[in-house]
Amino acid sequence: MYAALHLRDMGMHPLTCTWAPHAYTDVGRRNFYRWLEMGFDNILVTPNPKVHALLTRLAFLNLLHPFQPFVLGQRSLAPRVAAAWGIDLVMFGELDDDYEGEGQGWQEKEEAPHLEEVCIAGVEYPRLCRDFGLAPADLQIYAPGRAGGLGDRTGDRKVSVQALGRYIRWDPLDAYLFASERGFEANDHRTEGTFSKGASIDDKLDPLHYFGMVVKCGVGRASHDASIEIRHGRMTREEGVALVRQFDTEEPRRYLADCLAYMGLTLAEYRATIDRFREASGLWERTGTEGTWRLAEQVS
């Protein structure tokens, strides 16, 4: 919402495009329609639910990253739309560098020359077709860059992929306040895994995605949010540490049953996968008579 409104205020006429969430939250669906009612054209792409659910399940079991197929489709969608509609410029929102450190640009990170070289949900493309009955057409929309038939040109037209955060000061709080003044609705409850209630609240699988990150890396959503608040001078380091220690390792429960049903997993399969990745990470230890997991080290 913030990026689209900002670009329109600059005199542009953005064609917005949306890669549908796995499972809409009620507030997410309301915010989506409020955004469009502000006067935007939108292309909504909803991937094949059976294929998307299968890939999400595999990504959870193999990578503890249920959002990986979603991210692949989300990142390739806008360039595909631009190429199809003869549009020169694709504008994402914040820079990846704000969350991942300094790195390569979008095009260098997310292109592969051949579909056969792509691995989705921890499974090589040929195996997805052979062992899981998927057709090339099922996977085309997830394939990055040239492997997905996108390339960087349509005729003589070059598609430039940029991030608005490269050109303006990008602050999540500014974006939230800007959108709130124009009808954006925050949750009426705190987001699991952090202390805020206004960011990425449209997908029921979102908290599970961040929980997988803390299981594998020892750093969760509260760490990311607190780091941004400290960087912008709205929070002291001591306050950030306290919030991280309180919320970073919180296991999502509000939508867990919905997530398991979506991925076709039992609670036992979910627990076994989480435990397997905890053990593999070497970051966790069991404590107490019940063998409760805790991070061996946490920011202090």
C-alpha cells in the first residue's frame, strides 16, 4: 500500500500485482480490498492451491521454510507482469539489505539459466516432476528469471527491477502510519514471535515462517523488529534485548491448526520436523525433567 500510494503521489500510474497468501487472515483480506478501493488497478494471481500446498509442505519438511515457494512466486510475479504488459519498471518496497545485510541485487540473486537447475522446496526440478507428479506448467511460475521463461527483455524493452527503499528513507513505522491514515487496519492482537501488530499480517502461515527462522538460525522476528527500532532511534539496545528475550522464540499457536491442515501434516509430524531442525542447528538444548527446548545462547 505504502509503495503504491507513494508512487502515485509522484505522478506515476502503478499497475499493482498481488501474489495471493497461502491462507488469508480476516484482517488481511479487508486490507487488500481497502487498498484497491483507493483507486488502483490490480492483477491478483492465486497459484494452483494443490500445487502450492504440496510445495509448502515439502519446503517445511525439507527446509523448515514453508514460505520458500511463496517467496519464489512473489518475487517473479511482478517482472512477469511487466514483461507481459510492456512495462519498463518494477518497483518493490524495502531493500532486502535492510533485513539480510548488504548483498547482491534482485536480478543477480534470483536468476537461473535453465529450469532443470532449479531446486524448489528442497527438491530438484526433475524429481518434482518424476516423484510428485507435477508438470512443467505447474512449476513455471515459481522458477526465477530466465529459467521461468522471463529473461530480461521483451523485444527491445528492458525491464528494470528496483526497490523504493533505494530512493527514499524506508522506515516500517512511517509506512505503517502512512497506511493507517488511509484505512489500513492493524491486528487487534500482538503478532506471535514479536512485539508489534501491524506488519505482514495477511497470511496465517506468516508466524510459522518466522518461527522456522529462529529454530534454524537462533534469530527470530522480534530480533529483526527490534534491530530496526534501535537503528531508527526509537528504542534503546537494552529495551530491544528485553523484547527479543521475551518474544523471539515464541511458538505460533493461533493459526497452527490451520497451517497443519493446509500442509497436510499431523501435529506429531510438525513436532518431529521442528525437533529435527533444532538438533541439526546445534543452537538449542533440552532443559528440565520434561526436556523443554531453549536456545543455548541468546542476545544479552
